[in-house]
Amino acid sequence: MSFANLKRQSGNLDKLSKAIEALNTNSEGSEKSDNFWRPEVDKAGNGMATIRFLPASEKDGDDGLPWVKIFSHGFQGSGGWLIDNCLTTKNQQCPVCEHNSTLWNSGIEANKDVVRKQKRKLNYIANVYIVSDPKHPENEGQIKLFKFGKKIFDKISEAMNPQFEDEKAVNPFDLWKGANFKLKIRKVEGYQNYDKSEFDSPSALLEDDDELEKIWKNEFSLQELISDKEFKSYDVLKQRLDKVLGLNGEAPRTTVEQVKAKAFDAPKAKAEDSPFKDDTSDEDDLSYFSKLAEED
Ligand SMILES: [Zn+2]
């Protein structure tokens, strides 16, 4: 473009506005992931940071919990990767878990290894306030989403239900009487290990209630992370599974009635000590089954 043209277009924002519009419509995914905080480790696999778990967001209503529990699958087959949220998160039948269940009960030992690879994995997500992040000090004072596994959730649970009588129960999500969490990561046998992480003694996150209110109001909705748009439908997930594992796509389509019938069979399968059923509480299952019964 000539300089004269440049001058002629001076003040015209059309092109740039369109570009920004396109950016905004395409970057929904990456924008969302920016809300997540991930602790960074050094070359040896060590890392540390101090975070504060925050109470349930105002956006999730009075009944909201300060965490959400999400099951997901992530594995590679001959037809590519399957990386998807598991429908059992929402107490629905999941085609991947169903397939695993068939394999597990096939009596073939090698199938159990396949199931271990494909089984649903449990994660929790909570709002956290970054108190200290030595590798990325720019995160300090920010509110982020933090995804963590059972190990850290057990530490939260222990703080709320201490094992010994001389220990006082602490709600780690309390802005005033909670406690900072010192996240300490080491590499043990090739895996990130969180055993050394611990809660500090209880204290208010900040002394200024106005600041605390600001933090609370700026939390992210956790319910949004498990809203319908974050999950494929049963049929779409089944198609993906068939493609990834190269399964015969001509199997008869499962009807809603068959899915429900299978749902009632599920508790029997659960009685067996199978790894892909380990994390569902009976209460959740029961409420799901009674809901189905009501519909009929
Ligand atoms: Zn599943």
C-alpha cells in the first residue's frame, strides 16, 4: 500500500474492527482456558505456590458449591484421540464407560489393561486466589480457576474433617476463617506428586472486607463448566468412540428405553471392584435412578 493510501484510510476502523470481531468469535476456547491457573515446575519437576480456595461464586446461587467434580476420558486409539468430558459427570449414561464395562466383564485379562487406559478420570475445579506464585508473580492477587485431582481434594476434605480430636475443623473455602494452601510439587517416579502440600494456619485472606467482596464478586461460575454445552450428546460421543477405536459402526442404535434399562443394571456391575466405577458415590447413583423411575 502506498503512503497516500495509508493516509486516505486514516481514521477508518472497519478493517481492524472486523479482524477483532473474527478474533472474538474464534477464540472462545483459548479465552476460557486463560482463566485457568497452572503451577509451573522447574526442570527437576519441583514447584511451589500459595493459593487460597474461594467460597462458592455468587453466580452459582445460594446452593452452589465451591468446587465442581468432572469426569473425563482422554486416550488414543487407532482412529485418533478421544478427549471428552464423561457423561457420568451429569449422572447420565456414557458410551465410553459402557464400552469399558463390557470389556471389564469380558473375562479377558488383557481387556482390563485397555479399560485402565480408557477409564474416566476424576478432576475437581475451584476458584482460587493466587497469594504467591514465585515463577509468575504477575498472577499474584488474581482470581483463577484451578483444576486438581483426588490427592489435593483429600487434603481439603481432611481439613474439614480432621482425623484427630486435637485438630480443629477448618473450612478452607472460608474468606475469614479459612487457610492458605501451600502447594508443593515434586516429581516422584516420573509423576507430579503433591504429598508435601499443606494448609497454613487459619487466617483471613485479607483484612479489608471491601477487597474480599470484590474478590468474591469476580469469581467464575463453576456450574458453567458442567453446563450442557461442555458435553457431547450420547450419540455424538458414541460415534467418536467408534471412530477412535475402529469399532463396527453398524451396531444397532441404542434407544432411550435400552439406555434406561441399562441404567437399572448398572448398580449390579458396580458391586464388582472395577476401577472405572470407583469414584461415584452411591447417593448420586440412587438419586439418578429414582429420577428415572419418576419419569416412567
Ligand atoms: Zn464415561
